Amino acid sequence: MTGMGVTGMAVDKDLAETLTGWRRHLHAHPEVSCQERETAAFVCARLTELGLPFVSDIGGHGVVATIRRGASNRSVGLRADMDALPILETTGAVHASTRHGVMHACGHDGHTASLLGAAVLMRDTSWSGTVQLVFQPAEEGGGGAKAMIADGLFERFPMERIYGYHNWPGLDAGTVAVHVGPVMAAGARIAIHVRGHAGHAALPHLSRDPMLASAHLLVALQSIVSRNVDPLDCAVVSICTMEAGTAPNQIPQDTVMRGTMRTLRTATRDAVEDGIRRVAAGIAQTFGMQIEVDIIHGMSVTANTPEDAEIASAAAAGAGLTVRRDLPPAMTGEDFSWFLQQRPGAFVWIGNGPADGGRELHNPNYDFTDAILPLAATYMASVAKRALGS
């Protein structure tokens, strides 16, 4: 039983309904990074129903299933992430989160369901080789990819290449965006501790005010990108939280500012980090503060190899999907970058449709578009088969 999908591609309605049911179950039962026990159990149950062998508890709650066909010794990996975010959902959907303060605000529920869909589609015998289905935990800052690698992912489950995708609000539903080179940025966590001298708010001359120093520091940090980075390059410095004080009539002892920096090149990353430390040192001297800067580098740049970008593009077009090759990279980060440091591969965006009404990523009103589930599953199956035959 088939119908027409959002791109005009023929879609198996039974598969679409099955994937929608799976995705909505996952959406209603989200789990944050490193706590994906029920999600992993759901994945294992579906793999068991499909008759696929799998290994669980890899790098935490990770699951890897293996599909083999024919005599070829070629192998490829497909990855989906499983974790949710500590965000209070406001969609009002019938399948809304049943866990207060936790929701799938980034679409990992859809990624997981569509990879299960790819497993369904790859039960045919039109290909030869081995496909490893990688269900990754803890993508949202939990280091899930590194944990799976440390647990022997590539040694235990050989794969020559690896592919993944992220749904992309604002891109036409079902359209596949393919980049050559950088897709998403390298990220680092910033923590800045400003220490002054506490005192009565009415006697500021007897204190050294870390709030004032932090305010100047916050503004000065914005000069790093605008005045220290080539305008044709890309960088972001964002301070997103500030913790300080307990009483409205006391100048506090210290403040802690936290945020993120994002870059697409190593040289730019180093220049931005140097700038943060230089500006902080200057503010410390100006206001008589002690300032400690802690920068923890996380994921690296997610970059596609040219060959794998072409494989991904050809696979999407061959599956009847619209392909875009003209989009710039995004300054968001992706844990998949660690896999691409170990193996060549490609990470694409698949359009989730309009981003109006708060339907952008990490928004409490976000929801994955169910209509793209069979399209994403088809892309994943198609790119695996094409890579095995390349």
C-alpha cells in the first residue's frame, strides 16, 4: 500500500504509520543524556521483532545492530541519536512528553525511528555487505560518541564509512542538504569565575564589585568575533548564564559566567580562545578582580569528505529526494564529529519543514515532522547501499 510523500516520492503507508507510532511513543517517553534505558530497550525490542542481532550497553546505553547480506566483505555504519533535552514541552500534542521538564526538542526521536525504518527497508536482498546500525546515547553534551568509540565501537563492529543525518527546521520537508567539508561547528564550554570583595550595597567604595566587572566583561567579549575574526570566517562567543549574589542589598563576593564558543577552523578556535583570556585578564586588572577562565573543548568540526558527500548526494537523488548543495554550514555542534574523526563519512540535513511558531530546534514548541520519517529511512537505506557498492 503506497501513497505520495511530502516530496512527491512514493511512500509505503504501512511503513509510514509504523514509524509514526514508534516516533510518537519515543516522543512521549523522553530520556536525557546518559539515562536512555527505556529508549534503548524500545530499540532492542523493535530489532528483536525484525530478527536482527544486536549488542546493547555500548558506551552507556548505546545499541548496535548488524545486518549482513551476500558475500561482500564491505561494511558501512548508519547512526541515530536517542537522547532528549531538559526542556518543558509546550506543543500540546497528543503525543507530548509524559515526563515533566524533559522533551525531544531536537528530533532524536525521529532520528531513532527512521533508522529503525532503514532496518525494515534493508531486509531485501538487492545488496551485499554489512551494515551496522548505531543507536547512540548522550549526544546532547554527554559525550556519547566518544564513549562508544572508547568501548570499541569500530573494532567490535567494523565499518569503512559512517553516515548520519539531522532534521532541519526551515528547510523544505524531505529535502536533503549535502555539504562538502564543514557541516557543523566545533564547540567549547566557557566558564569564567570573577572574584571580588563582598560588601554592603550602600557602601560600594568598601567592596570590589564583581557584578560591574562581569557586566563589562560580557560586553567586551563580544568584540572578539567582531574585531578579531576575519569577517569572511565564522565564529560565535555567547555567554548564556550568570550566577551571582543572594541578597538585593549586598554586593556579592563573586560571579560565575558560562557560555559557549563555536568555530569552523582550528586557527580561528585558537584565536578566539586567546581573545577570551586576554579580555578577561584586562578586565581583571582594570577592576581589581581575580578572574579564572576555564575553556573545555568538546566536539570538533563535523566535516564531510568530498567522496562521501557525493555518495550521500547521489543516494538521496537516486531515492527520489530533492537535494540542496548550496547551504552554508551551521554554527551548531554535533557529536557525530567524533565518528568522522575515526572514519570517513557524511552528515546531511533532512528538511523538517517550516520553523515558524517556535518549531526550531531546542524550542519547547518543537516537534519532528512525521511525514519525513519514511523519506529519512529511505535515504539512510539508500546511502548504505550506495556506499557498499562504491
